[in-house]
Amino acid sequence: MELSYLKPDWPAPDNIGAVCTTRNGGFSTVPYDSFNLGLHVNDCADHVLMNRKKLQDDLNPGKGIIYLNQVHSTRVVTATKDMLSLPPFDADALVTRESRLALAIMTADCLPVLLCNTRENVIGNAHAGWRGLCGGIIENTVEQMAADPASTFAYLGPCIGPEAFEVGPEVRDAFIRHDPECGDCFVEVRNDKYYANLPLLAKSRLVAAGVPEHHIYGGRYCTFSQSDLFFSYRRDHNTGRMASLIWLK
């Protein structure tokens, strides 16, 4: 049977629900086959809405699922159930203390970062492409959770892997200007091109924000190389979107 959902392997409290979708188990046709959740990628809207309904029915978080209009920013929104009846906000991370409200981040190579706190009922979810990651989306999300980061756990969802994400020197330079030690997150390939390690870059930002390194999990799935499981914009360009979701039960 096709695998529709991946369950994060992390020691989250029992009152935390979390999944990462795959490309499988939905209604969309080629090249969006089949569990595309993005309405902005020129897929048939009816198919996308059917996929979103399936996701809602399968997860049954309660109040519903909050989606964003992700714009590679560093803006974090505090989610409430009122947002379910509003157009998606332009932002790239969500936090909430409301139960039974799922926070969704869509990706097709960028890194989703799920966050929960073991002492307070607060969760977060961040969309960490290289621009948002470099700009501080992770730090902003941890800050807006307003909970002790030493009690925060993070799960790094599926993203383009460190042997596939080729970038130019301007990307490497932007990160090194912020932290000279993150040069280890880049491996020169050829002609001043580098492979960037998104999970390692995210881990360094989480640690800098106060999240203990041993509280950080995931980062082992590669969207680019695992075409049977994941959409990848870098690989296919015209493709769908997965979602990573977290909610308080």
C-alpha cells in the first residue's frame, strides 16, 4: 500500500499530534500525482480540495487545518480558529496554544520545522527555505512561542538533501555573514558552486535560539532523491506540495 503519511520520530508529549504527508494516496493526476495539497501550482482545484478534505478526515484534528500563503518571509502568525474562515495570511510560520487546531506548512524541497514545548501547551511550525532560514524564521518562531527553549523539541521534516541542494556563493556568503562557523554546512562542488545542508543549517539556528542539540530530531528524508515519496521543485519544477502538520490534541 502506498505510504501517505510519515509520523515524526521524536519524543513529543502524548498530547501532540504530528505528521508529514507524502506524494501518495490522493486524487491529483500527473504531474501532481497524487496527494498534492497546494492550490497555487496549477493543479485542478477540485483535486486539491479533495486531497485537503482527505487530510482533514484522516487527521481529524477537531477545529480544522490552518494553511498559509508562504512567501519566504520571516513573519510568524499566532493561529486561532478564527483564521479558518479568513484568506490565508502571508507568512511562513505559525504558533498556537489552541488545542485541536492543526498548523500546516507546505513544502517541495524547503525544510519544515515542527516545534513543541514539553512544559507548556504551545507548538510551532516553520517554513525554512534558505531565504527564511537565513533571515531568522526559526529564531522568530521560537521567540513567538514564548516558552523556555530549553524545554522545546524540534523535528526537521523532509527537505532537499545535502547532496542535492546546489547553491551559489551568494547563499553561502549570506549565512557566513551571520555565523562564520556555518561554513561547515557547505561543500564546494565545482566552479564556486556548493551543496548546502539545510538540516544542519537549521540545527545551528535552533541551538543558537536555545533549543538543546539533543532535542532536535529528523532531517533524514531527501525530497530530491526519494521521488517515490516526495514532490521536489528542484527536480521536477512543475509539481505538487506536501504538508507537515502539528496540533495539540
